[in-house]
Amino acid sequence: MLGGLGAPARYALLSVAAAGLTMLLKFVAWHYSGSVGLLSDALESLVNLGAGLAAFASLRWAAMPPDDEHAYGHGKAEYFSSGFEGALIFIAALGICYAALPRLLHPQPLQQPGIGLAISVLASLVNLVVARLLLQVGRRHRSPALIADGRHLMSDVWTTAGIVVAVALVALTGWLVLDALVAIAVAGYLLWTGYHLLGVAGRGLMDHAWPADERAALDAVLDGYRQQGIDFHAIRTRTAGSRRFLTLHVLVPGAWSVQRGHDLAEAIEHEIAERLGPLSVLTHLEPIEDPAAHDGELLERSAERRG
């Protein structure tokens, strides 16, 4: 069954397994220590598990081929994972605040902090290994879902490190209120992380243009043709999950034959793909002598005239 899954989906399953293991370890750490700081860490791992499941489902959905109702594929499904993960993080942060505020007003001594801290360190090491792997694979396959999951796991590593240091200080100094303060600080950090993930999902669902480095690489290819007397306009880019789309109008001399213009468009499309990697390119030929061919708003205005 797993052999039929794409690489991103298989790594999402690895994230689910790691989240389940670390969640179990962190709840055990909280049970032994009684630390609300370690409880906040365990609640974040519960979010990791939900996020991993959402990432796996969205990646399988995004990998489905185009069909009659989704001619451009299902790549945007990955952004639902980022949005769902951001929402889960917000809920976890509120839960942490609910548990930490009473401890802030009525601090309680820790029970067996040494055992709890040792278990938390072990869980953090698991997250560190998996997070680095998810980020590496996510960037290689241009997967927003895997990258979001990897970043979240990496943030979990840093929050666990801070919590472990703080709980150790509580055990050494007896300053019990620090336990609750650390939990509230973790909640604040999670709110910021959730806001960022919701922003990623929103930009993707709104057909966000390519990042600056990819647009610069595209412009470098087109500039080479501009030096040959070819021009371009109505250049539009968008990203849908791991897929990228580009449409542009190619302005050539009106006296050219259809075959010559077609051959040039094919050459441009292949060179763009060689420079930027797999993507979907749609070109439209226009005579360079026609003034309307230099108007980037032609498509919108022509639609209005027909209306």
C-alpha cells in the first residue's frame, strides 16, 4: 500500500508516527513532573499529530491527477493542511493558557522533574531528526504541506529546549511561578506560529505569484529573447502547492509564419522549464507591430467589451 504513495505522502506518514511517539513521551513526562510547562509541550505534540494527519490527507489529495472538474490538478489541497495546522495551533495555545493561568496565581511544587526532563529531551531528539528530514524532502519536492510540518516540528524542538531549561531552573531555584510563565510564553510563540501558517495558506489559496528569485530567473530567460527583438507582456505566475503555472504573450514580427512563431514559443517554453524546473507554461503569440499587443490589460478589457 505504501509503495503506491508519492514520496511527500510517505514522509507525512513518518511525521504522524513521530508525532504519536513524542506525544506519548511528553504526556508521560508531564505525568511524572506535574509541570504545566511540560503539559504545554505535550499539548503542542497533540497538534503535531493532527497536523501530520492533515498533511498526509492533503498530500494524497494534491497528488491526484487532473480531471474534468479540476483541469489544473489538485495542488492547492496542500494549503488546507497549512490552514488546518494553524487553526490547531491557535486552539492548543488557548488550552495552554487555560492550564497555566491558575498555576500562575497558585504555584505548585514539581514532583519528579528529573524523569520528566529526561523523557522530554528524548522526545525532542526524535522531533529534531524528523523535522530536518521533512524540511529537506519538502524543499526538494516543493511541498508546502511538508515544509509547514517540518517548520512546526522544528519550532517544537526549540520550545521544548526552552521549557526543559526553565523547568530545570524551577527545580534548582524553587521559583515555582517560572513554570507557569514559561507555559504562557510557549502559548504566545504558538500563536505567532499559527498566524504565520494561516498566512501561508491564505497566500496560496489567493494564487500568490512566484517568489522574487524565481521571477528573476524567468526574467533572465526572457531578456535573452528580448535582445533578439522578441518582446513579452501579460506575464502571470502563480503557485498551487508543488505545481507552478506561467502564462505570457509572445510578441513576434507579424510577417512570421505560424510555424516559425510556434517553434519560437516551443523553444521559450523548453528553456524556461530547463532553468526553473517542472512547470506548466501557456504562451500566446501576437504581432509586435499591433499597439494592442503591448497592453497588459487587454484580456480584462476585451472581456468587458464583450459584456
